[in-house]
Amino acid sequence: MSIEPTSSAAGPFGSPATFGAWLLAVRWIAALSLSVVALVTTAIDPRLAPTATRQLWIVIGLLIAFDLTLTLRGPAATASRRSITLQVLVDTSLLAMALHTAGGVLNPFASFFVFHAIMAGLFASPRTCARLILFVAFVALSLGVLEASGLAPADCLRLDRAQCTSPDPLAILAAGVGIVALTLGCGFLVATLTRSFQRERDSLARTSLERGREARELVLAKSSLAVEQGKLHAVVNCIADAVLFAAPDGRILLRNRAAGALWPGREEGPADDLRVCHTESRWAHMLDKLIHAADLEHHPLLPIGGRTYEATYGRVIGPDGATLGAVMVARDVTERLKEQALRAERERMVTIGKLAAALAHEINNPLGSIQLYTQHALKQLDGKEPLSEHLGTVLRNANVCKKIVRDLLEYARQRPPETRSIAPAELIALAVKTIRPQADRAHVQVEIAPAPEGLGALVVDPDQVVQVLVNFALNGIDALGDPTPDRPRVLSFAIEAHATELAFVVADSGPGIPESARAQIFAPFFTTKAEGTGLGLAVARDLASAHGGRVALLETSGAGTRLALILPRVSTPPVAPAGEVRA
């Protein structure tokens, strides 16, 4: 199957127009060359008889007219297969006529029959190629037979300007047969080679078309793959969990944006090798575990950069069953673990609160009776007998128990804030008024820093806010301990204004809080005092939370401690602490 149009004989010369232009140029060169040869042999160096001369110029005139006609039709028309067939027929006929006027088949130009057979083999269609070659051979053979038999003797071509001599018929016949043999042999050989070349060319063209189609399909497949990969990368990058894929040698082949932020950072960026945090032996053990593990394995919790990550990893298996590497998905569970711990603590405190309320209710009445009868007995004894000292000890311990019961009830039965508008400085004044007697007994100097201007009012529960400040102050007085000559005994109150918050700061000049106790001072039931319940600061924390604020340990050292109640300046409807349930 040829890839060229059947009406075109362009062959290896490119487009039909290009081949036609080339063919026309050759034809005109041949026509002009033949005219020059005829001019020399008929005028300059006459070798033909006058009659033969006339016939030769008629043949040349016909050839020029035929070339002119082809030129007027255009190069593309000249290159058509029909035109090639016509040219072989006309040229062969004109060649036979020209040769017959100039010595016949014995003329050296008789070899041009071979050229026309080759032209037919090269450019004629397969169907007409053999016919044209046989036609050229038939014309040559006919010319030789007619001249050798004497039926149509050729005009004499005088080679030595002598009189013409009759050529040997056998020589004429031999020349004709030789020309025919060359014509057939060369024509069919060229035709065979041409057909073979065309088949190879067609096969190459089909192969090229197939490769081109495959290349286009490959480009489309690559484009589609790139689009799908882009979607996959976008999806993986949007995953909040860190996703890593590592080769068996530990090299990270794929990671999403979260993994880049998660993995141990270096100056040059995220690590590209999992072995930065796994030793060679541990990594080898992990891979061995992956190879012999289930499809999904859970990694221990990973503490990285102050956060905690829960990682799930599994092996990636190729189509041939070989292990391609390991994929790891790490999820930030820091907040979840904190929430779980907070929930457990709240559940524990709810249970403790219910138990405390029940115990306080049951113990409160017997304690009241003990206090009442002890006081009555002390009045009767009037302090004159040694027994009164023992009764005094009983009464003091009963009062301690009563305070513990009161703290338990206060912690267990916290009420929602009953808010109203009040000036911040007034809250400080109420707290100082409450703790003044105890401060005087302990010889503690109370100082109040001037409040900043333009504070406005707060919408809070004054009693609960004062309770928090009083708790801070009483802890400060207790921290000062017994008087010493080298340490001032000062308790100060101050208000610090910030953009959206107000901080009520209570500071003492005591020895500070031990470092081991600083992280737990707001935890329920934690205390460093022999007779303390550990509920005062826990209650303060819950009351601050109920107002949308918080308590904070600002500073503690050998020079004293600063505690702060921090409340929002723009008040919102107060709510109970999330998850808190009180009996």
C-alpha cells in the first residue's frame, strides 16, 4: 500500500510540483542538447542527407512543442502518472523517428531506449510499468528488424564524410537485440527495485505513523498522568496528618506539606532520610518488622517539637511481592491527649466533689456538736483547771476540721456568678478590708498601688472576685511565716491594664514557692501547708474560669511571689467552666 497518491509520481523527489519542475528542466535540457547536436550534424558538420535533415528537425520541433505543452500545463500535471505514461510513449516514438533519420539502431543515441524504460520503471504506476517497458522494447526491436530486413532502411549517418555504405544487416539486428535486452533488463530491474523501495518506504511510513500515534498517545497518557498526579499531590498536601513514604534504605521519596513541617528540621530544610531519627540498627529492625508484620502497625507516640504525634505505618508491596518501602501517617494528638487528661481529671474531681459534699454533710453536724459542748465546758471551767488546756486543743482541732469541711463544701458547691457592674479599685478595697485583721495580727504591711486611669467598670460577681483575691492574700500572709529581722513583711495589691484584659496582682515578700511545687499549685488537694486542704487556689482557678478569665503565677523567687487574677475587660455573659459538675 503506497502512501503517495496514485495520480502522482513524485517518488523520492518530494511533492509532485517539485518533481514536475525537475522533470521539465531535464526535458528542456535534453531538447536543447538534441537541437545543438542536430545543428552540428546538419549545418556545421553535415553528416545527413537533406531529406533526413528535414525529418530530424521535424522530430525536434515536435519534441519542443510537446515540452512546451507540458510546461503550460504546470509542474504538478507534468508529474502525474498519466503524464509520465504519455511522456514515455511520445519520447520513445520520437526517439525511434530521430534515430531512423540518423543511422538507425547503430546510432550511439539508441541507448536512450534504456533511459525511457528506466523512467517507466521508476515513475509509472505498477499496473502500466510492465506495459511501458514492453512498449519501449517493442519499438526498439521493431526498428532493428525493419532496418535489418531492408523493409525500412535507416537514413545514412556519415561518420567520415564519405559516401554512405550499406550496413551489415546482422550488425543492425545484433544492435537492435542488444538494445532490447538492455531495455528489458534495466527496465524490469529498476521496476523491481522501485517496488521494493516503495514497499520498504510504505512499511517505514506505516511504522512512523504508528510510532507517531503511540507517541501522541504517550503524550496524552503522560499529560493525564501528570493531571492525576497533581490531583493526588494536592489531596495528599491538603491532609492535615503528616504522610511519609520511605524507600527500604530510609530515603524519603514522598512527603506532604504537614510532614515537611513535622519532621526534624535542619538548616538546609527537612530531613530526606528517616535515619536522622532512627539509628541504623533500629531502622533495620523496623524494616524487618514491616516485612513480617500485618498490613497495618501502630508506632509508639512520637514527641517532636513539644507536640505529640501518633504514627501508623505499614509496608508498601509491589506487584511482584517485593517490599518497596514503608508509608507512615503521623497525626498530631497533643490536644486530644490534653483533652483526655482534662476529661479524666474532671471526672475524678466530679467524683471527689460528690464524695466531699456527702462527707461534709455527714461530718458537719457532729463537728458542730463537738464545738458547742467544748465551748460550754470551757466556760464552766473558766480556764482554771488543767483540763481547760486539753479542751482548748480539742476546740482548735474541731475548728480546723470545720474549715476543711467548709472548703470542701465551697469547692463542691460552686454557684454561678451573679454579676453586676463594679469599679476594679473597689474590688481591691473589699479584699483588703477582708484580710486586714489577719494581716495586722501577723504584722504584715499591706500596700495598694494606685489604679491606672480610665479603667472603667467590670461586670463580674464581686463576692467571687474578692474571694479569689483574699485567697491569694491569705496564702501570701501564710508564706511570710514568723517575723525575721532581715526580711520585710509586705503584701501588695496592684491592677495592671492591658488591651483586652485587667490583671489583679497580689504580691508578697516571702521566700517564694519551691520549684518542685510550682506546676501543681492550682491543682485540687495539693498543698505545702501542714493544715491546708489544697483547695483554695483550685477554687480560685474555677472562679476565674467562670468569669472567662484565668489565674497565673507571674513570678516566684527568693524575693517573693506574684499571683494574678486576669479578667477580660469586655465582659461576656459568664458561664461555668466547661465540663465542670459540682455536687
